[in-house]
Amino acid sequence: MDAILLQILNGLDKGGAYALIALGLTITFGTLGVVNFAHGALFMLGAFCAVSVKALLSLEQVTEDATQLTAWGTPLEVRVPYVESWFGDFGTVLLDYSVPVSILVAIPVMLLIGVVMERGLIRFFYKRPHADQILVTFGLAIVLQEIVKGAFGANPIPQPAPDVAKGMIDFGVAVGMDAGNVVYPMWRLVYFLFSVAVIAGVFAFLQFTTFGMVVRAGMADRETVGLLGIDVDRRFTIVFGIAAMVAGLAGLMYTPILSPDYHMGMDFLVLSFVVVVVGGMGSLPGAVAAGFLLGILQSFASMNEVKSILPGIDQIIIYLIAVIILLVRPRGLMGRKGVMEH
Amino acid sequence: MSKRKIGRRDMLKTTAVVGAGFAAPMVFVPRAYAYTNEPKGATVTLGFNVPQTGAYADEGADELRAYELAAEHINGEGDGGMLNTFSSKALKGNGINGKQVIYVTGDTQTKADAARASAKRMIEKDGAVMITGGSSSSTAIAVQGLCQEAGVIFMAGLTHSNDTTGKDKRANGFRHFFNTEMSGAALGPVLKNAFGSDRVAYHLTADYTWGWSQEGSIKKYTEQLGWQTYETVRTPLGAGDFSQYITPVLTSGADVLVLNHYGRDMVNSLTQAVQFGLRDKQVNGKDFAIVVPLYSRLMAQGAGENVKGIFGSTNWHWSLQDEGSKAFVRSFGQKYGFPPSQAAHTCYCQAILYADACERAGTFRPSVVGPALEGFKFDGLGNGPTEYRASDHQCFKDVLVVKGKEAPTSKFDVLEVVEVTPRAQVEYPAEMLGGELGPYNDGTA
């Protein structure tokens, strides 16, 4: 029971990341009809927003201590972060909370990146075949990866969670079990709650605002909305920016779980496309449901009891489920009729 | 439509052209040369084949820095580095055999196919007489095979699998770096002293050649000490998030987690294991322990404070206080502003050892240079007294057991050496790992 509960928790935080990326992919596909293979790179760019903010906050005042030498004979450098020397304890707290603080930077930055990407490149490919879109966005993803590698190197860069969220939560006690049986890293639960909040925010935005209503109408019938004198393209550009922001925030908050490196977006991209297909092309609730479902199933498939019966199942479970669902429900769990069917 | 009649003469011509085409790949060198890429002018070209892109690009960049430094020192430039402490005094600072060392570089991309392609290009187009470098066992084994076929010497870079000088060894290939067998033999007793002999280990293993080799060695040596192995779980290479493999450890009853991971996998699995509280956990009335059998300081930096107190092994560390290590760290640090990694050290040593062997042999011919390395005993290159064993072309020397430092003084100061395991304790019979060296190939056959 303990092991099952642990794997459910594990699946939920992993599923949170899948759902957030798949949500952005689905929004982009549903509004613009673009298959965006650079979406994983946006997840990575969000993570590197956190890296950049931490690097900026960690800028150091360097003084040389001539009384001490390094192992290679040069004077030892004494480094103190500027924020600590300027703001004292507040500076230390700012450094500790660099990941949550970087959300404030990532929101405008990712929105801007999304808008520039859509206006500068993607819009030229709206009427081109999906194969062209895949090629150009995949190429863009590789370019972005190489830029990040050139700037930050190839090695993972650790981004610790704030001290207050580094510990474990005894989840077992909360559900009436003995203490110490189901303990789980606090930041992973924070990530799960964060993903739920972002998903709820995106749904609320699309459901309860005039802007969202126009976007939904545009997703259903772009031409008619255009005939009503509404500039759908401008709204869709903003939607692309929002999708980029959601992917970026997903990556940013994931950094304490997975030390970011230039390749992290690609690791999630393929899985997220499977999530979109399983959820149903163009279906936002489908993408979210499939994200969590596949996250949990992937965790269960990694249990030793399961692997002893089906060796290697952990590595194929997501694709196996995708095959089964597409055989039973060709449009995916909540796919809409007519989307990607011609 | 006109019909062209094919005559006997046309047939012969076509056959000759096709025959020459098929034969071309087998004739690696023109007959004017006594062996592949025999240097004729005032220079000799070495090929540095390192990962310049991909996940190990940072390690590759450090290897390249070391090679550039080695080439400078061999040519008599700079402060001479470890040439000043090297026990052999054959090199005179005027290149190799009087020829100035120049070099070309290739990008292995940490992929066997790409590594072979770049090595082939350096041999065939650039005239490299020796290939060296790399940061993975699969690329090392692939390039070693290619060099054997081409008739050039291969001086392996960072490769830790037993197979490189075990079942896949070749006469033209030489390895200075240690292997998983030595890691297991060195770590075993230290783990017993630190954690006792009544332990239950749970292995997470990267699912490829090196991971299996590492898992086998650690399992063998810890079980000899009385440890039990609860489970060995294979994880896909580059999994990223290992949490679904770590959560079963929490409820397994095992009290030691062995992470047979390297590079990015090691950084991620170790970070996540610590996040799940394993380093601070108590199981069976004992403190839970995590072991990382192969450490890389460059990679350990990526895991940050999570490496604190975690045991592992390494081929060399910049904090060593022997004269060779100090000379190398000084030379490298003054040129680049930071200390060298173990990958840089092994690559520097390989370049120096090759140059020295050529100088002693008086030629670059593989079948003469190779025997000059076989059984060669030396000192002053940072690992204490070392021998290139003749029977498998593997260097035997002391092995370092290290631990993540509790109070690092800088971002480079993440590991501390806790034991120098003597060579005698890590040595094994060459036939134990199988394979055959076979004959040298000079590329003229």
C-alpha cells in the first residue's frame, strides 16, 4: 500500500509536467493548427530563466587575498555575492528563493519569446503542410538548444529549492497511516499543486474572459470569427505567447527536481506529443487528463513487482497505452471530430 | 534507338575499374609509406578525438585543453608541466623524434558511429599517426577497433568499462584510465569500514555496457564482504527523472543505494535520491548510504551539495600532493584559470606516454611503439608508480577512493580523497576479462 501511494504521488508530479507541456502544445495546435516541435525547447528556456536569475543574483564581488594561493600559484579569490553585501540577510533570502523569484522574470520573458517566435517564424508556416511545420520547429529547437549550450555549457546546473521546501512531508500521516511510511519530497508536492494552479488558471482564462471566448470561438471556426470583424490573428499570437509561458513556467519550477541542461526539453517533448495524441488532438481537458494518467502509469510500470512479470515494461508503457487507446478510441480520450482528420 | 555493343575490351575495362573500386577501402596507405601516415616532413600529426558536442562536451573541452598543453610541452613550450617530473627523460622538448607535434581534432559526439567517422577522417585526410581521446566506453571500443584496422595507435581517453582492455582489447589500443574492476576492488574495503559488512544493497544501473560492467564489479566485491544485493534495476540511459525508480527503494528494506550512473544520469539520480531523503534516512537501525562508484569532479559540480558524504572512486584528483600532480595543476591552472579534471589528466598522460614511447622506439611505427609501451614502468605522472601491463595494455596504478566534501572551499573543491588503494589490491589476471590483443597492425598488410 505504501509503495502504491508513493507511486501515485510520483506519477502526479511527473504527470503535472507532462500535462503543462501538453496543454501548451494543444493550445498551439488548436488555435494555430501548428505542430510545434520547439515546444520542448520552451520548457528548457523557462528552466534557464531560473538559471539566469540565479546567476544574476549570484554575481560576486571578487577580491584577491594575496596571503593565500590557489593550487596553481595565483592569489586566492574571495567571492561574496553583491546581493548579500548590499542587502545583508534579505540578499541571502533572495538567493535562497531564486527559483520562485524567477517566475516574475520568466512570465514576461516567455511571453515575449512566444510572440517573437510566432510573428518571426511560425506564422509563415500556417498554410504549409504539417511536415514543413515539424521540420522548421524541430530545427528551431536545435538552434535554441545550441545557443543555450554555448552560453551555459553542457553540464547540468543545480538549482536548489528554497530551504523551507527542501524537506520531506509525511503524507502517510495525512491519510491516516503510520508515521514515516509514506514520506515525499516537499518540492515535488509544491510542483504538483503549482501545475494544478496553472492548469486551472489557463482554463479559467479561456472559459471566463471575453478574450478566452473569442479564442475558443476562433478554435471552433476561425473564418466566421474573422468575418465578425475580430482580429483573430492578433489574439492567436497572444495565445502562442501564453502557451510558451506555460511551458516555460513548467520548466522553471521543475529545475529543483531535474538540474537543467540544454537537452532537457527534448526528453519531455516526445512524451508530451504522445500525451496530446492520447488525450485527443485539440482537446485541452484531454491533454491534462492524459498527462496525469500517463505519469501515474509510468510510475506504476517501474515497480519491481510489475517489472518481474513484464520485464522492460517501464520503458514502453506510455507507447503501449497510446497504441491501445488509439485502437479503441482513434480520436484519443477526448478528441474532437474533424481535428487532424483531413 | 541505337544499341551499344559491349566488347571484350569494354568488359575488361569495366571489371578493372569495379575491382579497383572494391579494393580501395582495403588499401589504407599508399605503398610509398612503411606504415600508416609515416611522417615524412618536419612535423607529426596527432588526432585528438573528443566530444565537442553532446552531453559530455564540457569533459571533451577539458580533454582538448589537456592535449593542447601536452603538445606545447612536448614541443618545448610553456613550463614543461609533468615532463619535469616524469621518470622517463627520453623527450627532449623538441617534439617527437625531432618532429614538431601538430594536431587535428575530431568530435566524437559521444556516439560510436560519429567517433569512428571523425577518427577515420583524421587518419585518411589529415594524416594522423595516432588517435587519442573520448569520454565513453562505447566510443573508445569503436575507435579502438577502427585504429586497429587502419594501422595507427589508439591511446584511449576516459573509458571505464572492463571491456576496453578486456574482451574488446586490441594490440594497437592502450588505456591509462582505470576500470570498473579496479573501482570495485578499491571501493569494497572502504565501504566495509564505513558501513560494516551487514548491509543490503539496491543497485540502479544505466542500461548499457559500462553500467552492466560497473554493477557486476561492485556487486562482486560487496557480496564478498558479506553484503546482500536486494535488487539490480536497469534504468534507461538519459532517463532524466529517476523518481519512479527511487521510490521503490524507500520501501524495499535495502540500506544502501548504489548508483551505477555516469554524467548527466549520475547528477540527476543522485540529486533525486537525496531529495527523497535517502541520505538522511535510517533503515534496519543503520544510516542509509548512497554510493556512486565512478565520480567525475566536473559532473559532481552539477550535483552541487548533494554529493556531500557520498563515496566513489576516481582515477586522479587535482588536490593530490605528489610532485607530478602539483606540476600538472600549476601548469593547467595558470593557462586556463581552473584545475584540470580527471579526464584532462588521463588525456595529458596518454599524449606524453605516446610521445615518450615513440622517442624511445625511434619511430612512429605501431609495431615498434606498442612494445615500447608494453611493460613500461614509470612514475611522476600523478598516480605514483605505474605500469602499462603487456598482456592487456591496461595501466596499473593506485586507485583513489573519494568522498563528497562536507565543507567545500570553492566550486572545484567538491571531492576529498579518503584512501589511496594500492595497486596490488586492484590488480587482476589479464585473462579474467577475456579477449585477445592479436597482432599489431602497421597498416601495410
